[in-house]
Amino acid sequence: MSETTYNYVNGEWIESESGDTIEVENPANPNETVGRYQSSSATDATAAVEAAAAAADDWASTPGPERGKILRAAGTLLEERKDELTDVLVAEEGKAHAEAGGEVQRAIDIFHYFAGKAADLGGTMKSPSAPNQNLYTRTEPVGVAALITPWNYPIAIPAWKLAPALAAGNAVVLKPASAAPGVAIELARALDEAGLPDGVLNVVTGSGSTVGTEFVEHDAVDAVSFTGSSEVGEMVYDRATDAGKRVQTELGGKNPTVVAASADPAEAADIVAGGGFGTTGQSCTACSRAIVHEDVYDEFVAELVDRAESIDVGPGADHEMGPQVSESELESTLDYIEIAENEGAALAAGGNTPDGEAVETGYFVEPTVFTDVDSEMRIAQEEVFGPVVAVIKVSDFDEGLHVANDVHYGLSASIVTDDHTEANRFIDEVEAGVVKVNDKTTGLELHVPFGGFKRSSSETWREQGDEGLEFYTIEKTVYDSY
Ligand code: NAP
């Protein structure tokens, strides 16, 4: 593929002034270039912010229902292009076709959801203490929002930031991840065709340290919404708050599933395998720790190994589990596998790159299970971001809960149990922004809030649901005497 995609700035498709491009390779076949995008400079990023700032007031004063109409039309265009977008996602990010289709559908649903919300924005009328007065609040947009997104959900995450930001009347600059920018750019194309005024959305591709830094630090940016690794996100948070901006960061995870003594081992293995190996383990909410009661440990391990070994690994277009997104992500997973073995964990399944014609090239790794893991091992503490599950044996519920909380992260957590009291204690005491009972750690509804605790989040504002609009709005209180 040789076509080059341009940045979208002030309603036009323009080349970077740098003259440089980024090539995106197919992770299932790195010899194949599947996209070419602008490797933009700080000057390009500045131009995008200036275009957004110039467009912000008119968009803010556009009636909410009008804004909603444009989001709805964009959602419909995305729906018409669902198959095409799914193919781009599989080619660039590598996930399995069904997973990619589900993600594209999520983006479509998010646009329709926030299209409705745009008409609901307003405020609250209160009873004044003085006579002859109207006392009320108005919801206003914050201004220019900078959105910085990761590669692992390359259309859903841009959509779940973009749709509420635009619905609330903000102008936006978006920097998608360099590994898989294609589907985020398609959001801009759909919005452009749906009639979004020039400058209200600007998409600039390029490195995080160049484009991202300019977005985070530019004076005209009022709010920064970042999703990505804890390492980068914490730096972005410090820089943005130092610059006086509103900031929201959603970051990494080390998500546990506790398997209680009352659990059915086969059902628990289905839940852990779904959470741990789905999307090649490249979800922030992926289950990477199974914390298992000793009474069901052996049976659970046998069931989990069975699931790991039966997964069909290969190119996402026609296999159950696709590759890792890049060579560096694959290397990082293989490094963790080596670290775990050196620390004394027992390799029970996987642990290698797979063999076979379908996986000859590409960043494939086998679904991997480690047993005999201690909570202090690096495999139990650090985010691996690949299909690797560490199984930790515990002797009672309290120990399981303690181990679940014994990490710096707190994104998603689940428990498999038949005991209602245990389930309720888990809900009360686990340190995670998402808690599930008898369900996998992955999978989110779009109409409820999402965000982490501890190092998984800045804990400032939640995304999605009604709460997803709060980051992009500010209240004005009006005392109107007559
Ligand atoms: P990442 O390396 O932190 O990158 C995220 C975004 O930040 C990318 O667009 C990246 O640009 C940009 N960036 C890099 N350096 C920057 C800088 N100095 N200033 C501003 N922006 C910068 O994360 P990733 O590898 O793409 O994504 C995987 C991580 O995201 C995992 O840790 C995962 O757990 C986390 N995640 C969290 C959630 C959540 O909601 N909690 C959801 C999904 C993923 P480049 O692509 O150009 O480097």
C-alpha cells in the first residue's frame, strides 16, 4: 500500500511541513506496509491547536441538538463503513476480526449515544432566596480539548473521548497512537462528511514526544485527556497540571481474577482465559493474575492450560488470536516470560513464539500460563501487555483479597464465587475502578463510567456514561434578578 494519509487541520487534508512520514506495518506480516501517515512537527501541532482555538466559540454556541445531529450523521457513516474500518483495524493493530468488528461497533454506538446526550446538556434551575430572581446553572464547554490515545483500542478510545468532547461543544485536537492511526483518522473523515465545521476537530499524526508534548503544553489547550501507559501518562499529567490545564489520564493495569473455593474450575478458567488471552492480552483491563484458592487450584490450572493450548493463533483476519502490535511489544512479552522463569515461576503453557506456516512472520506469541507465582514477583506486579496469566495460589478469601490489592494498579478486578458474602466483601474492599462478579475483567458498557484507582488513573474524571461529559464541561451559576 503506497497511499499517504494527511493530517486533518481546519477542515483540510494537509501534508506535514516536516515532509516526513510514518509507515505502519501489518503486525501479522511486517513485510507488508499497510499505512503511511504524516510524521508531524511541533509546528503542525501548533497550527492544529490554533485552528481549534479559532473554531471553539462558534461551535460552543451551536445548539446542542445541532451538534448532536452531526454526531449522529457521523455515526451512521461509520456504520456504513463498518467492514472497511474493521479491515483497517485488523491490518494495523492485528486483533482478531471479530474483536475488531466489536470495537468498530463500539465506536459507532458511542457516537449515537453522545449524539443524544448533546441535546440533554443544560443546567439546573434552583429556587432563589431573593424574590424576582432566576437562579440556575448552565453547562458550558471547557474550550479546546487535546486528546492523546493508545494503539490497543485505536477507534474505540478516540471515539469515547471525541464524541463527548464534541457533544459538549469543545473544539478538539487529536493525536492517535503512531502504531495504528488509520481508524482514528476515519472518525475525522466521517465527521467532516457529516458537516462538522472547519477547525472544530483537527487530527495530527506523529510522535508522542513531538506532537503530544506540543498539545499538552500549548497555552490555547484547556483540557488534556490521555489514555496510555502509566509511565507516559504520569509525565503528561505533571506537565499539563503545571501548565494549569484540566487533565484526565487513564493508564495501565495488573488486573486480578480471584477464584474462590466455591468456584467451578471450568467456568473460572473460561472467565480467566477470556480476560487474559482475548485481544492478545493487549487490553488495559486484561486479566493478568489468577488468584486461586488451594481447594480448586489443580483443577483450575489444568482447565486454564487446556484453554491456552486450544487457542488458534495467527493473522487476525482468520484466526482466534492475532499477533502483538509490534516487535517491541513482542520482545517485551518474551522478556517477561524469561524474567518469570528466572524468578522461579513454573511455565505451564506457552512461553514461546508459535510454529507453523500462518505464523512464520509476524509478532505472534503463544497464550502463556505461569503457576507457582508469588505476589512479589515482577510477573505478578508489572503490566506485561501480552497474553500471559500468572496463577497465584492462596489459602483463603482474605489472602486472595490481600493479593488482589497488592499492586500499584487498580483498574479492573473480578471474582468467581458462589458465595454472596464473599462477593459483597470483594466489591467493598477490592481497590479497582471496575469490579465484576462471575465475569471477566475485560468488556465494558458504554453507558456507565470507566476509570481506574491508584496508578491506573489520575482519578480526576471518569470516561463514558453521563460522567464522560463532565470532563468536557464546566458549570456557570447565574443569578438573574428582574
Ligand atoms: P503509550 O506509549 O503511553 O502511548 C499512548 C499515547 O501517548 C500515544 O499516542 C503516544 O504516541 C503518546 N505519547 C508518547 N509519549 C508522549 C509524550 N511525551 N507526550 C505526550 N504523548 C505521548 O501507551 P501505548 O503503548 O500506546 O498503549 C498501551 C498502554 O495503554 C498500556 O499501558 C495500557 O494499559 C494503557 N491503556 C489504558 C487504558 C485505560 O483506559 N486505562 C485503555 C487502553 C490502554 P506514540 O504512539 O507516537 O508513541
